[in-house]
Amino acid sequence: MNTKPKVIIIGAGFTGCALAYDLTLRGCEVIVLERGDIANGTSGRTHGLLHSGGRYCVSDQEAASECIQENILLRKISKQCIEFNGGLFIAMDESDMAYSEHFASGAEKCGIPIERLSKEQIIKLEPNITPEVIFGYSIPDGSFDPLRLAMGFAASAVVHHAQFFTYHEVVGFVINGTAKLSAVEVINRHSGEKQVFECDLCINATGAWAGKVSEMAGITVPVLPTPGVMVSYGQRVTQRVINRLCKPDDGDIIIPQRRMSVIGTTSFEVENADYIPIEKEQVEKMNQRAAKLVPLLKNVPTRGVYMSARPLIGGSSSGRSLSRTFKCYDHKESDGFEGFVTITGGKATTCRVMAEKTADLVCKKLGVSAKCETQERVLADYHEYYPFN
Amino acid sequence: MSEPKWLVDFQILRQHPGDKPHFKIYPLEVDPEENVLDAIERIWAKKDRTLTFRHACHHSTCGVCGMRVNGVEKLTCITAIKSVTKNGGIVRVEPLRNFTVLSDLVVDMGPFFRHMGETRFNSVAPVGYASLPFEPDPTNSIPLERLVDCIECGLCISACPAATTNAEYSGPAALAAIQLMLTQNFSPDLMALADHDNGAWRCHSAFECSEVCPSNVDPAWRIMNLRRRVVAHRFKSLFKFPKQEKQHA
Amino acid sequence: MHNTPQSNKWPLWFDPRHRKMGSWAFILNRITAIGLTVYLCMHLIVLSKLAMGPEAYDSFIALAKKPAVIIGEMFVIAGAIIHGLNGIRITITSFGFGVRYQKPIFIGLMVIAGAAIFLFGYKIFSEL
């Protein structure tokens, strides 16, 4: 039997698009179902930080090592959507100075190349930075365009014959007699028609909505949508990413992107990620934090204000950790339900390796022996997501 | 202490295959500082799940939320409600013009992205090149890069009268992309892409593209600058030099 | 963009709602162009009367002195001045000069056009 295994991926965010690409390269027939458009969930609203791992090199070194490796890789395979000008971690008070030693040794352990810079050097590089800076480190941070990163993976998948069905909302699953998921029921939101897509395996890659989707199969996945606010200002006040040299906190990072500077973020839980109202006190907090790092921002008008819902995994979950940074649930193991896998968590910078590890698991289940090839090839031009006919 | 809410009628053009396009009215309580996209998202989440619209980044970098608001092309994620109406007023929302509508506010961006892809423009460029030439380069000539201004939102095509009647016109965005590439590298293929009847010569100077561009691309300026380069190139080609050196127009 | 030809959408060219000054100039240029073309046809017809002998020509001259025709001629003059001056603006900008100033240039030229039309009108009506 020479037919390719048919895989359905629900969700066209970073996870879904990267996974579609990886699986098509390994010889699967892939269909992606998305109720909205590419990256219209959490992925689209990331502030766009291409992590160097500096933010985690003290508290979570496994995550940090993974970040710097993927940072270097993405810079090779996805130049088309990345601004790579490096970043700075700046110390502004005694507590930052104390933290700096842990930071330096943590960065070294994780393989993140840093260089200590004096106050004068920093101000020369970034004249708009706060005069309260004492010293700092340069690190290989970057920023990226969220949509075009997802589109790059999606285009690469389409080039290898994956099919993306946007505006197709999953409304149910068809489960056959032996508790195996055999098909997915979908409504085409343009025409209102119902369609059924058959599959050998279905992957729930809906991030903050993973719980809602798996509910349709009668399975509980403890995903907590955990939004935070982002504020984008209408002026590119720094050319590099500016981080506060401290434990990860709210509003301690400013990211340049096109002609804007973006600050984030906060963290609180909600039930439903479909619509999260903007909390003005959080916006005010971001404005104050931004002005602390770059005083000029006090006078720069805000351009966009929005909430982005991270998918955080609830405590008592039975999912296997393929990595500390994201969770994969093989529902055969956790719920006796064959043909269904949920993948959630993670950050944008590590989407490719998340897809690699998930694809490893999926291919093992499907009996596909091909290895991952996504680290070697440059992504397709994102315009090719729309086929040139 | 929050601002008092406004009551605004959102008239959204609804159309699905087989339907006649019609306006549906959604009265909504809004914070005047909110953006139009926030209101549309709330209408979808709380009032009408059949509404289709496009959104991703919510901060004017992805370019997908372009719509016509009270007849004018806007990027709805950065368009405050108070800038388009008043308390008790109306916000009329329609999809972009000159694109095929898939349903409601979602249009087919395929042919547009094909035109953009054909130019093979560098989406990331040195900061000095990414900005308009009459803007100062803040990088002191250190090679720093940034994503270029054009977010491929399509507002310029919606506002362009030439694009209204001509489906083959490259469009302001693609021509602006060609001009941007030519400022970095000369290429006869790029010239050929611009120098034809449906390229730089199809523009008839309405200048609406630059009026609606939310991202400082100034496509009208770029199209005219492109014409200058094309004419200069044609003129130089009249004199065939034995060694074709790299030309900087 | 559309996948199909849309030439039947040409009336939208003349719709100034929600558009800015560049579109006003665009619309004005087209209306004056149509007007001048119609005038050109009429003018050729008139000239053909020259070939039909003195009575045909004299009866035309009598018609031409009627106020309605004179007002019509004012429109032609206005159309020609507006079209010509705006045409200069379009020529300059099409060569890549002054694009950033296309709005003040348009206003300036239309002020000149207004003055010129007024002067012409004054001359014509004062010699009646």
C-alpha cells in the first residue's frame, strides 16, 4: 500500500503551519483546517521577539538553550520576515546589577553569545535609551513579522502540496467503533456548507483554544488562555530589542518592528480566548514601564493596543512533556482515544523544533520512518502561500 | 475613572455566496478610544458568529485588516472609533474595493500577493533604504535592517481608479515594491516588470494610493520615481555600451 | 484584485465621495477632456459650414452671438484652461518632480485658472 498517510491539522498558527511543513516533507498528505485566517489567533498577536534565550538563561536553561539554537536556525531559513539587529539587556539599579552575574553565567551555560557594554557604548548604540542605564549586555535578539513567519511555513507546506482550508470551522469529530477518530466535521464559513474530511490522524494545534476543540471529542485538555496586553507606539525609538536586566517581569521589553516600538506584556487568566477586552490599567502600566526604558516614549502616541492569549497548560495534566517548553498529548495514551493528538504551549521562536518533535511522535504512530528535514531548507517565499497559477 | 461609553450603529455589509449583499446593523456600546477592529471582533464574538473578517497582528504590521470604513480605506486595527464617528453615529464597514469578495469582509488576496511575489522585493532592507529617501537615516551608517514599510494591506489598490477598471494593472503596491528594489539593485528584469502598459504607465495620477496608505510607503511618489528610472534606462539603452556596468539610476 | 475584467465599473471614476484632492483633479481632468472633445467635434462641424457658402456661414455667425452660445464658449475656455494647467501638473509629476507637493500645486494652478477664466469672461462680456 503506497498511499501517503492523511493528517489533518486543526489550527493555522505557528504550530499548525510549521507542523504542516514538517509532515509534508516527511511524505504525509496534510490538510490544515482553520476557522479564521493564517495566524489570526495567538500567533498573529505575538510582539514578534526572536528570542536569543537571554530572558530564560537564569530561570529555565533548557528553554534558553532551545531558544538560541532555533534563533540561529530561523535566521538562516526565514530571513524574509526577521529584523536582526541584536538586542540589549540593561541594568538600571542595584538589583539589576546583582542579577547580572547570574545572567552572564547563565548565558554562557546556554551557549548564548553576550558582550558586556559600558554605559557610553550603550547610549552611543541607542541614543534614546534611558540615561539611568548603568551598563548592559548585547545579545542576539531580533524581531519578526508574526504573520509572515507563519505564512513562510504555510507557503513551504503548500509548495509541497499541503492544503489549507481557511474559514473552515471544526464542529465535530467522527469516531468509529474502535474509539478511533476517523474524520473531522467542518463548516465552510464562506458558504455555510458542512463538509467531512477523513484522516488517519488528527492534530489539534489550536493553542489557547485546544481545550475547546478537544471538548468536541469528549476529551479534557487543561489549557488556560492566559492573555497579556501589548502596546505598539508609532515611532521606532530603538533599532535593537531592549530588555531590562532582571527576572522576567511585566513590561520589561521593547521591540522595534518596522516604524514602531512594541512593549509587552502582562499575564492574567480568562475562560474564553475569543474576545478579551482591553484593560486600561494594564495599558497604563505598559506606558509607564516603556517610558522607564526609553523616556522618549512618554510623548509618542500609541498606534495599536491589543491582548494576546498565551496557551498555558494547567497543573494536573497527564500529557507527556516532549519538552519543558510545550506539551503534547497523545490521546491514545492519556484517554484511550486513537488517532488524535493535541499539541499546545511553546513560543514562536521555537515553533520549528516544536513541530519537529511532534512530527517525530506522529510519524512513529503512523509508521512513517522519514526524518525531519526542516532545519536544512530555507523556507519558501511567503507569497507562495497563495499559489501562482 | 473610565471614559463614558458611546452608542454607535455598526452597519456591516454582509454577503455570502448565493446571497445578495446587504447591510446588517449592529448597535454597539463602545469606548471611543477603541479601534474599529475591536468592535468588529466583539460583534463576532458576542452577537453574530457568522460574520467573517480577517485579522492577525492588531498593530499594523501584518496588513490583513484593511476595510472601507464610512467609504474610506482604513487599517481597522489602528483606526479609533472616535476618528470616524461620534456618539450616536454610524460606522459603515465594507470590504475593500477592487478585490473579489469571498464573504462579508474577507477578500481574495491571491492575485494581489502574486503581483507582489513577482517583484521578488526584499521584505527586509537596510534601514536607510527601507525609509523614503527624504527621511534622515538614524543609524549613522551602521548596517542595521528593518522590515520595509509596505505591509501588503491592499488599501492602495482599493482606492486606485485604474485598479477599479483594470484587473491586470500591477497596482501601486507592486510598483512601489519594484521602485524600492531598484534603489538597492539595478536589474533589467525589474525594469521590464514595470515598463509595460499595465505597469508604471497605467497610473493616471489620482494619488489616492498615497492618501490611504497607512504605512508611509507613498506609492504615488514611488511610481513617479519609477517612471523616471524607466525613462532614464530606456534613454541609456539607446546608446549600447560595449561593457554593461552596474547602473545606479 | 479581481480575476475578471471590470471595465463596466468606469462610472466609479467620477465618484468623488470619500476621495481627496488628487481625485478631484482626476475627475476634473476627465470631465474637461470629454467637454473639449465634444467641442472639437462641434467646431469641425461649424468649420464645414465655411465650405457651404456665405449664407450658411452668416447664419452661423448670427447664432454665435446668442448669449447661450457665448456662455457655452465660456465653459469651453474654462475647460481648456483647467485641463491645460492641470495637464502641466500631471506632466511634471509624471516625470517624478514635485509629487510630494501635488496638492499645493493643484490649488495654485486652479487659482491661476480661476483668475484667467475671470479675465477672459470680463473681456468677452464687456465687449458685447
